[in-house]
Amino acid sequence: MDLNLAQVFLALWHERSVSRAAVRLALTQPAVSASLRRLRALCGDELFVRTRYGMQPTSRATTMASVLEECVDTLRGALGQRGEFNPAFSSRSFVVGCDGGLDYALGPYLMAKIREVAPNVTLTARAVPADTMNLTLERREIDLAVTIYPLTRPDCVALSLASYGMVCVGDPEFVTLPEILRLEELCQWDQILIEGARQHSVFDHALRNLGFSRTIRAVVPSFGHLPLFLRKARTVAVVPEYIAHAFREMTGLCVAGLPDIVGPREIRLLSPVANRNDAGLCWLQGLVLDARHVWSV
């Protein structure tokens, strides 16, 4: 097998687009298409099928991806090459997967930083449900994962980014919140809950253990709905610190601290071991590690 075909395969695997793979490899689109035809003939499989969501891999391609990634990474290591990456001139595309609403805090920071130092780089901040993050990493659909859950993988390095607590947010036109809100005061307010926390809210479980309960008046699909809902009624919401930090800057919501009844929770970066010889992904990882200030109020 021509080793150049392995590079084309991996570019298509990561980019899910012939045009973006061509940019990543500094080739023309016809050259990438020709290499894909050779790959299909060599493997006896379509490998990547064009859909409305881009070039989606077949099951054969999914099986091949991790093996080829490891082989190419091993070859780079044997040759002592880490690759080169100049953000000022790169046109690469990167995908960062986030769960728990972390993309609200991290996404804007990364976008602003990339626009400043890498104007032609494209960033996708993908919201990934917690129960599919493992599969998303396994399929290499994202370059890095940022998570609030204790997910571990032997093929990933886990790096601690920050810890966070829970706080209360409200619209200052409707509610006046003190700097610190006692639990009995919190439970006097009507509240909004995120749908994903309706059945497994760690905060509510801890409240009940302390003899408190709160009144939920609305359930919304995501954190992004909260500012609009909070502007319509005398309601508050309990959210992670990083959500409050992002929304206070964007919408002017007021924030009140809460007693720590669930303990600090950790935000971690999961970086596939295969990234270690990719200079571009090492650069992106550095940006994420430098974003520690976005996680707290």
C-alpha cells in the first residue's frame, strides 16, 4: 500500500470532506478524489459515502481508522518527526467535543483566540451527549474531548483543567440575589431545570438528603434556553459556574453563590495518544489548557 494513501484516508476520516481533506494535505480536490478511488479499489469497499452530513465512513473504514492512525503515528515517531504547524498560515479544521454545556464557555474563547493567531483555521465546538462521548472518541469524530464526567480511555491522556461548583442565576429585572444564597432561600424561588438533569440531578439528590426540595416550574432542552426563559418570569436556575460565567458576560444575568453540597467537580481534557506527533493538535491542546480562566465566575 502506498503510504500516501494512508495519509489521504486519515485526512478524510478526520475532515469528512474531500475539499477539507485536500486543504489539510495541501493537495487538489481531484488528487484526493483519485486517491480515494485507489483506496476503494484496494480495500474492495466504498470506505466513505457521501451524505448530507458529509463523507460518512463505512464500518470497514471505522475498523481501519484506528489501525492506520497508530501505524502512521508509529512511523512518525520512528523517524523522529513531530510534523510542522504554522497557525498563521494553516487552513486546517479542528473539532473539539464538549459535554455538560462546556462549549458555552470554551467555544467563544477558542474562536476569539483562533481568529487572532490562526485566521484561516476552522473550529467546530461540538456538543456531545455524555453517553456518546466514549463512542465519539472511539470513532475519532473529534480531535479533543472536554468533559465533566469521569470518562477514562487507555488510548487517551487525561489532563485536569479546573474544578467547578454550582451557582444560582437570575435576571436582575425580575430577581434580586445576594452574593451567597442559603438553601432555604433558594428553595423559595420557582426554578428552571435542564432536561438532561431531570432524572439524575446530583444537586437535587444532595438537597433531598439535607431535607430540602425545590419547585421546578419549567424544563428546557439546554443551557442555551435559560437566558430567554429567565427574562419572562420571576424564576432562577442552578447551573455550573462556567455556565454562569458565560451567560453573565453575554446577557447580564446576576449570579449568587450556593453552599457546596455536592463537592467540587472536575473538568478534564481527553487527548488521544495518537495526537502526540501531530503539531497542529498539540497547538490546539495548548489553547485549551490556557483557557483556565473561562471556567469560574
